[in-house]
Amino acid sequence: MLFAAILALVLLFLHEGRKVQAQAELAAVQATLGALRSAALLQDLHARASAGRVGTVQQVLVTNPFELLRARPGNYLGVLEAPQMLTIRPGSWFFDPDCGCVGYTPSEPRWLDSPVGAVALRFKVRIGEGPLQLEALERYVWQGSPVN
């Protein structure tokens, strides 16, 4: 009887631990997306401030927003072509030049829900007037929380 109670507590602890792990990973994903967006905004503001002295805004065309960061995340794998994406290790960021997308593969795919059953988060890099934008290719939900 005591063994069954201990086993039940251990299983409950493991289940709750996985939930916390998923929430921590979501927070890390959102922090990285925020860092990419902030770096793009700072780059745009810098270009506009320089234009005030020179007279015209020179748009720096950066398609890979990871290039704007001073230090890239430790789990950033770099620029990957389509065949390489089949071997991406879970918990990694990448840039897909064919799509013009930033991508992330979750450590545990079951935490991610998407309309088409995607196994990776992908954000299209949009370049226009102002800072570059990252727009989700789908409506991603991570354990009930939207990812944007």
C-alpha cells in the first residue's frame, strides 16, 4: 500500500515537472522572439537616427534576424536548407532562407498544437517600411497559450 502511494506521488511529480518544463521552454521561445524583434527595432531606429544626420534613411536589408543579435542563442543552428531540416535536434532555432523564416523545433512536439499539425514553429520575416517583422505562419498554441 505504501509502495503504491509513493509510486503515485512520483508519477504526479514527474507529470507536473513536465508541465513546468514546457512552460519554461515557452518562456524561452517568447524571450528569443522578443530579442529578435527588439534587435530589429533598434537597427531601424539607428538607421533613422543616422538618416537625420545624412538626410536619407538607408534601409539595411537583413533577412536573417539572428544576424542583428550581438550574441546568438546557444541553441541556434544557423542557416539550414530544406534537406538539413529533417535532422534538426529538438530545442533548436534555425533560419530557412528558402522560406525566409525563423524556425524553432520544440523539445517535446506534443506541447505544440497547430491547425496543420506542425512539428516546428515558423515565423516569416517581413521586410518593409520600418523594422522587420516576424509573423507566425500558423496559429500556434503551446499548452493552451498562443505563441506569437
